[in-house]
Amino acid sequence: MRLVIVSNRVTIPDRHEKVMAGGLAVALREALEQRGGLWFGWSGAVSEGAPAPVRQVEHGNVTYAVTDLSEAERQSYYLGFSNRALWPLMHYRLGLTEFQRSDYMGYLGVNRRFARALAGLIKPDDMIWIHDYHLIPLAAELRRRGVTNRIGYFHHIPWPAAEIMGVLPFSATLIRTMAAYDLVGMQTEVDARNLIDGLVSLCGARSDGRRVRLGPRETTVRAFPIGIDVEGFRRLAAASARQATTPLRATRESLGQRKLVIGVDRLDYSKGIVQRLEAFGEFLRDHPEERGRVSLLQIAPPSRSDVPEYADLDRQSDEVAGRLNAQLGEFDWTPIRVVKKAYSRKALAGFYRRAQVGLVTPMRDGMNLVAKEYIAAQDPADPGVLVLSRFAGAAQQMSEALIVNPFDSHEVAEAIRTALAMPKTERIRRFEKLYAIIAATDIDWWTRQYLLALSGEAGAAEALAV
Ligand code: G6P
């Protein structure tokens, strides 16, 4: 069966690309290249003259079919409903949730347009796999056009409790469209349970464990925690450490013997970057003996800068880093380096390996692939320590990390200290357990499990053991 992947953002690979850490794009490309097929979605470009045509580009065994958005569509569908309503709501940030009826109409309009274009490209036995919150109603729109293929959905971000989802106007109408899928994959069991509760309490569905019945359709909802290419990333990190890429060499030279704590995130309020900087400041204040011995490198490529809440975060993170550096720094030591740009995966792998502590402290996160990349990149003979938020989906699997509550700056500060002081034997013990779990549930495992379940192969769904 040919595989058709649909996601909001489609990046056609080119030789000079720089790829950000984590996220949807990296994981999906790896999955599709292994089996070939079609990848459909937004080109990332804006053009006028509606409706924009679909352009097709062949790349290896993958066909990329992309369409532009109009500026009005980008505003309402992408910036508005997806990223000012659904994103904050699903990350439990009610105070940041901005609902506009016109944005919701734009969101439905783009999903309808995508469905129209896609319906003309799919073949009768294609298996369709739709990704993420931008495209929730896409299967319902395809069904209205008579598409009977198996259609799956994977939700990369948290799915909140029904009480939270219920705050969104039209939430019952939106959630109801989930019943058009054959299989809905979530990052964690909690997310899966939350969706089932929402379908039952807000839409009147009936559920029998993981199966939900709404009208004539039956949908299976279950957890498939996403993974990374662990072996590939491990090799990249080892090679990067041997060859010392330019940024890594420069980091080594400028740090000398100092220890390094690293954070790598899109500049997004869900990632807890400002709270993390404050916690690092608290650690240095509480433990003055550590001053001058350790620096925090926060890599934070800008994201969604047209959304006001992201522009606020950009300013706020500069202010906090500037204040802490001014208060705590010395003429020959800068406690915090915030670098707002993207690095190649190879450079990132090298940074992770050089860092004694990986600080992954989102306030809420679907999975968080940086936590997995940090572990994959470590030197098994002298590994660093992962400090991980209990509100990242990854914490459900990675219990040998130092698990913290990112809302408690004191707890994060103490975890940094514990991590820096941890004896090698304990670091190795924790690392080995963490590596084993991320290797057993890597990107291949994730794709295989999901596609087996979507294809409806007998017993496949039951074979899943997380
Ligand atoms: C998260 C979302 C993805 C999204 C990515 C980058 O990982 O789950 O769907 O593509 O962020 O955000 P952007 O808005 O730039 O696509």
C-alpha cells in the first residue's frame, strides 16, 4: 500500500538545508523515505490568486505535492486558529488562548481546500496518514468527498482534559470530526484518555476501552510515543566529537574546562525557556561555589514570530538573560549564552555530547524529541545527565532522568546541582536505561507500529508494548 502523508508544513529537501532540532519534519521525512509515497501540505510560501495550484516535485522515491496559502489563509488558519487558539489551549495555557470566529472559518476553509486537492491525488488503496492539530477536520472533509481509504491521524502535541477543550467555542463540532479517522495516535496514554473522554462527554460517543463509536463509525484511539533515529544520531554525535565541527571547536575553546548545561528549543512559551533561565540563575545564587565553573547554552531558533505572544517571549528571554548575566557574570565568565539561531543536526549532536547536563524543562510538551536526542548523543563511557520536565510526554518513558516540575524553580535549580555532581557510575547506570528505552522505541518502531495498526493487520495493535 502506498503511503500518503499530510502535514501542515512540507519541506522539500535540498542539499543546503539546515534542519532544526526535534519536531515533526525530521521524524516524518525519515519515515517516508524508507517506504516511498506522497507527502502533501503547505509549501510554507504565501501567494495571492486563490485557489493556489498544487505543485509536485519528485525527490527519490517520494513525491512532494505542495500548495501555497493566501495571506488571509495564513493569518486565519495558521497564525490564528492553529497557533493562537489550538496551540495554547492544548498546552494548558488558557490565558493565552485567543479565539476569533473568523479564524475558525479560515481553518475550516483551508482544511476543505486541502481535502479537495488531495482527493484528486489519492489512489484507491493508499493509506493516508494526517499529522497534527492544523488538520484535525481533514479526514471528515475527505469522507464528505467519498474517500473510503483507511485514514489515520497522529497528534504531536498534548491533548488536554475535556474540561479544558470544552472552553473552545465549537469544540464539540471540532472534536466530533476525529471520528472520521480509523486510527488516532497520541503521544501518551493520558492524551489518548483525554480525547476519549472528550468524545464521550462533549460529543455523546460511546467507548469500549480504546475503541470509540460515534454514529456509524468506529475509531481506535491509542498512544504511540514518537521516537528518533537513535543509531543515526549517536553516530552523528560521535563523528561530530571526533571531527569537532567549527561551532563545537569554538565552544570548547571558549569554555575551557568549564562545564556546560544545554537547552535546545524552538523559541516557544510552551518550552519554559524563561523559567529555565531563572532557575539557572537561582542555582548560581544558591551555590556561589559553582560560579565561573559552568555555563548555560540555550539554543532557541525563533518561531512563529508573527504571533504576538512569541514576540513577547523573544523580548522577555533577552531581558532575563541580560539581567542574570549582568548580576552574576564576571569579566571572564558569561553564565548564560542565548543563541537565537538554528544549527545543523551535526553541530547540535556535538553540542549535546559536550554538555554535562541536558536541561529539557517544558511547561507542557507532547513528547519532546530533544530529550531523546540528548541521550542518543552521549558518550557511553562518560555520559551527561538529563533533567526532564514531568510535563513532557517523554517523562512517561524516561523515568531515569532527573524528573522535575518546571513551575518550581528551586527544584530545577537543585536538579542542576545534583546532575553536575552525579558520580560517573550513577550517570552510566541512568544513561544505559534511558538509551535502551529510546532505542527500543525509535522512529522505525514508531512508524512500524502506527502503520501496522492503521493497516488493520490482525493483532498488530495488540503487539504494542510501551
Ligand atoms: C511543533 C508542531 C509541529 C510544527 C513545529 C514547528 O513541533 O507539533 O506541527 O511543525 O512545532 O512549528 P511551525 O509553526 O514552524 O510549523
